[in-house]
Amino acid sequence: MRLSDFDDWARAHHGVITLERSGLSRSAWYRAIDAGTLIQVHPLVARLPGTPDTPEQRIIAGVAAAGDGALASHRSAARLWGVPRPDDDPVDVIDARSGTQASLDGVIVHRPVDRQRLAPQRRFRIPCTNVLRTLADLGAVDRPAVRDAVGHVISVRLADLSALEAAARTHSRQGRPGIPALRDAIDEWAIDDKPADSILEMAMARLIQRHHLMPVAFHPVIEGYEVDYRVIDTPVILECDGWAHHGLDRRGFERDRNRDADLVAAGWIIVRFTYRAITLTPATVARRIRAATDRWITTPSPDAA
């Protein structure tokens, strides 16, 4: 393979190239590294000079160095599935083959006994575990992160709660430390036995609980419309506005406003909050909810008339 050929291949794979893909002999490979034409990342794995040092580049390099059949897993797979992760995470790789290999700098190689759901998926041209296996593994290395990872998977519709529950059952066995964290996250994301369909709504549920606000009904149907929350025994409806669902979708925006107009005409009060407000200024949101509901404690709501 000519230098220009493997240059093109590497640039399509986050700037990473292996000895096998390069077509070079070992001696030519090492001469290229000595000359600075390639920068060694792991044995027989290098990156092109000038390519950005990104988490994705480190992940694909770690997978390549682990050998044939290796998959990005745990924290690395979570990142590839879009779950927010720190840029300085170590690279997690599953290698289901027996045997040992030399340690790799910055790479944790997992050799699981549980071989379920190891058919490779590809995200950003990187082989990785599927999203359900990823969530089952994540709790073993970062238990607190599982709750928000489950929220991400649900909110972007990669999987629903029933699929997550099935995955927890499939992978549930002694010695799987990630499963209790996954079960806890599934339980937390079930509000009033209904699946929470966005991170916003889960954040609002936690806010209501922590600030001891009046009880709410989750996703009740009012005047023929399903709303996010209704504060029980009041005419106050709480709506959580996410940019992706309310800002970029013009038809959704118009539909929400028409619904609001019908509800207000029927005597309901709608209070809307953004993700930024709910997560960054929860005390202010709680104060506004309390101000909207206190005056209605002894006043009947429209559906009680």
C-alpha cells in the first residue's frame, strides 16, 4: 500500500493506522515511526501527525491494539452511543478471547465470563458493544453514571424501559457488578409506573421531591391532551421544554401553543420551564412552582367544577 493510500484510510478512521492495514513491512513501519511519519500509540498501532488527539482516536487505537474481535465497551462504548463522558476516561475494551496480552497504556482490557450480546456494533467506524450490553457493563466501572446514561438512552429512543429490564435479566448473574446499578437506574426512571420519556422530566421529578413541593400526577390526560405534570388539587400544569423537541421542531412548537390555548381557555394554568432552569437554578424553579400553587390550595381546579 502506498503512503498516500494508508493516509486516506487512516483519516477515515480518526487518524489511526495499524501495521496490518498499512501494508508496510515491520522494518518500514519502524522507520516511519523513527522518521516521524507515524506517531506510535500502541505496539503496531500509530496515528498520523497533525491529526487531533481525541477520545474517539484513543478508543479506536485501543480497540485496534487489543486485536481482532475486540470491542469498545463500558465507558468508551457509552461515549460512542452519545452518553456524555469525561474526555480523560480510560479506554475500555472487551476482548472475549482466552489468553493474556501485554498491558496497553491507558487501556483497560476486560475479559468477561458473560458472553451475551457481544455481536459488534459500529459507531463512528469503531466496533463497540450494543447499547444494552453497554449499560449492563457501565455500572461495573462507574456506578453513579448509570442513571443519566439510562436517561440518555431513553430520551433519544435507543431503547425503552422494557428492553432495559430484559437486558438486566439476561445479564443478571453472580459476579456482574454492573447489574445492581442498572436495576436501580431502571427503577428510578419509572415514575408512577410510567416510563419517563425525557431527561427533563426526570430532573423535574427529582426537583419536586427534593424541594418538598405539592404532589404531582405524571403524564395525566387533561381536556384530551397529555401534559407533563399536573399539580394535584390545583389547576397548575407544569411543562418541561427541551430545545430539541420544542425549539427545532416548528410543527411541535405550533402544536404545543395551540394545546396551551385550549387548556388556558378551559381554566388551566400552564407554567413552563427549560432544561437550563431546571438543572442550573432548581431553587428558583421550586419557588415559582410554589408561588403558582399556594393560592390554589383551597380553590377547586377546573375538573372539580
